[in-house]
Amino acid sequence: MPLLAEVFRELGYEGATLSRITERTGLGKGSLYHFFPGGKEDMAAAVLADIDDWFVRHIYQPLETGEPRAAIAKMWDETAAYFRSGRRICLIGVFALDATRDKFAAAIRLYFARWIDALASALRRGGLLPAAARAQAETAVLGIQGALVLARGLNDEAIFTRAVGRLARELALPERGKARPLKKGAP
Amino acid sequence: MPLLAEVFRELGYEGATLSRITERTGLGKGSLYHFFPGGKEDMAAAVLADIDDWFVRHIYQPLETGEPRAAIAKMWDETAAYFRSGRRICLIGVFALDATRDKFAAAIRLYFARWIDALASALRRGGLLPAAARAQAETAVLGIQGALVLARGLNDEAIFTRAVGRLARELALPERGKARPLKKGAP
DNA sequence: GTCTATAAAGCGATAGAC
DNA sequence: GTCTATCGCTTTATAGAC
């Protein structure tokens, strides 16, 4: 399944031909159609469901139910690792940009919507007003996608790392009242 | 040529088949191969060159040589109009995300690099330090691409308009020393 | 320049042996 | 489950009439 996902990710839906899929997964057409009776569209749908599952467990659920600051920090870590610091791109982003979107509109919409919603939820619980939380969440998710496009277009993964670092800093929640340990000489 | 560009933009390189190109442009295969002896790859290259030309004239040159504030304001206006407030997406972004990038790596890289460079130039001349100018320019171009992905993924062009508005505000150059007219009671 | 006809290869999908 | 063989169809590209 990860192999299958990688074919669609790198080649796009139209570019991922059955011959290339068999080549990279090692599975013949017979096996592929055994697992995915609906053919190529079935395979892509399964990959999208698999990705959604991963994001639910690693990103959305922690944001929705966990301690906000920790969940957001985890989100940035997982995101950087998932996209391999910009070397890997977002399959949903790839599908979203061309006519493939119309085939999988619901799944694509849900991916972005739930990410924004989950992040906004964490920001609200972290002390931001609802409108500000939503705007910040939108900015962060949008920034990740933009960073992926730019990193790939310029073939420079440093762009991604830099952008994610900046986004993470700008997303910082308001300070809590807790006193932090101070070194001597600090104000 | 605009029609040709739109086919690649909406369908991607792999999805833009010759039959769909003939269908949308009204040109038969004979005519297409007469104008583009190199076939499909030749057509895409011509479209990329055409887009580059447009951006040079409407975005890059004003940023590189014009009055910084006016050029940046013009950039936001032209950008919003060009992408039809998010209804249209970026052909170069589409090509950048899948394996098509490797076919047109130089043109794609140049598109993003020159946009960032031109914007950074305007920001420097507007009073920003070189490092800050470059970081801000990167953020802006990245934000535009992200806004396009998200607007299309969520099928909600308001996202694009909102994001571009925010990016434009955050890109604001430092105030010049000029006194602004003050209303009575202002500090 | 633009058309039709056609070539050669590749496409997604199916059938049936094993 | 996995393989090979094969079906229609579409693809890019070419040839040649007009």
C-alpha cells in the first residue's frame, strides 16, 4: 500500500499507469484486480483512505482531543517527517490541482477541511478566539501546501524546512501565566 | 495559445491528450503538428514560454525596475486577476507537483525563482534588509501557491481572496517618514 | 495550413489456466 | 492469489491528399 501510494504521489493519477504500478509494487495485473476490482480508480480511493487514516491517527485526533500545545508541536514534527522535509509531496495536493479532483472531490475536500478544523479546535482550546483560530489554522495548512509546491518547483528542500519553521513560530499560542525558570540576569 | 494553456492547466500534462487539445482549440492534429513539430512536449514548452513572457511583462519587470510600493500593489492586483480569484490554478504549480517537473525543470525553477527574486528586489529597494526581503518574498510566493491548492481542494475561492488579502497586508513595507494627515484627537 | 487515414505503441480491463 | 494472453480502445505521431 505504501508503494502504491508512492506511485500516485510521484506520477499523478493519469501518470500512474497500470504497467508502472505493477512494475513498482511487484504485483501483476491479476493480483491488482483481485485486490481492487474497481481497477485504478479503486486503487487511488484505497490510497486516499489509507492516507486519511494516517492523518486521523497522527494529526487530527491529537489536535482534536489532546493538550493543545503538545498536539500542535506534534503536528509540526509529524508533518515534517511525513513529507520528508519537503522531498515528498502531498498526494492530495497533486490530485487537487488537476481534473483528478473531480473524481475524488469528497475525499480531497475532507482532507483539507478536517486538518483546518482540527487545528482550529486546538488553537481555540489553547486560548484563541474562534475567528482567529480558524484564520491561523487556514494559514498554516495553506503554508504547508505552498511550501511543498515551492520546494519541489525549486528543487530545494531547504525552502520547506524554513517555511515550516516560520509557520510553527507564527502559530505560537499566547503565553500562559506560568512562571518559567529564569537564568540569573534575565529581566 | 490561451486555449492551449487552459487545457494543460485544467488537465495536467498527462491528462491533456491530443484529442482533447484538438477538441478545445478547434485545431486538427495536422495543424497542431505543423505549429509544434515536437508534438505535445513542444506545445507545453510553448505554453510555459508564453506564461513566462506574461509574468515578465506584468509582474517581474515592474517589481525589478518600478517604484517598489506601486509595483507590489500592482503585483497583488495582477495576481488576483490572473488566477481569477482562485478559480484558475497555476500551470507551473500543476507541472511542479508530479513527474512532469522533470521534463520542464528549468522553466519551472525559473518561474518561481524569478518571482521571488523580483519581489525581494522591490522589498529591498523599499527599505527592507536583504535577508528580510528574501524571506518575505519567499513567504508571499509560497502563500499564493498554497492558497491556490487549498482553494481548489476545498472548492472555495473565498479562501484565495482571503489569503491574498492577508499576504498583501503582511508584506507591507515600513512607513516612510512622510507625515500623514491626522484627524483631530489622534495622538 | 488543414484535413483524413493510418501506423505503432500503450492504455485499462478481462478471461482463464494454474 | 498470481500468472499469461488477449480484448477493445486510446494514445502520440506520421503520411499524404487537398
